[in-house]
Amino acid sequence: QVQLVESGGGLVQAGGSLRLSCAASGSISSPNAMGWYRQDPGKERELVAETTIGGSTNYADSVKGRFTISRDNAKNTVSLQMNSLKPEDTAVYHCHAVWYFGVGRRDHVWGQGTLVTVSS
């Protein structure tokens, strides 16, 4: 059983910073990709940032230049440094990890979510 344990959410004023961290526990191989998604009430969950085992990254256009994702493959951890936060960044942020075992096999694990609230 693999679990993702998140930390770092909270309340911050616009322009401030937060750092989210996620650790994958259990005896596992390094996920092919790890990242962060967020979801506001009544809206679809969206990808915020992700990074692959090879080190490539992908960011939502709305956070480019403000957020930075990083991971430690040996420790199976991923962090999201969020700078210049805006009220529209307010959401529940979920850590995500995925393993590829073949063309038709994918294992996904989601964290419980941590709330980020940015006040104006």
C-alpha cells in the first residue's frame, strides 16, 4: 500500500509564499511522474505542476514563473514552491503519483489534499 502524505498548506496573504511537500510512503519504486493538482468548489480538478522521473516539468500557464516543482527520486518526495500567490490560487491541492507498468497499466495514488487559502 502506497500513501502520499502532504504538508504545507495554510492561509497566506496575496503576494506571499507557501511550500507544499509530499512524501510517498511504502516500499515502492520511483513514480514515473509526481505532481500537484488543485480543485476549487464547482470546478474541475486541474494540473498545477508535474515532474517526471527523468526530470522534465510541466506547469499550468497560470502558475508559470511563480511556482517551482522539484522532486527527490531517491526519497520519493515532491515539493511545490509557490511564490507571488494570488487569490485565484485558493484551492485544495492534491499530491499525485503515477506508475507505468505497460501500455495499458497505470497505477495512480492521490493524497488527501491540503487547503491553500490566499486572501486579498
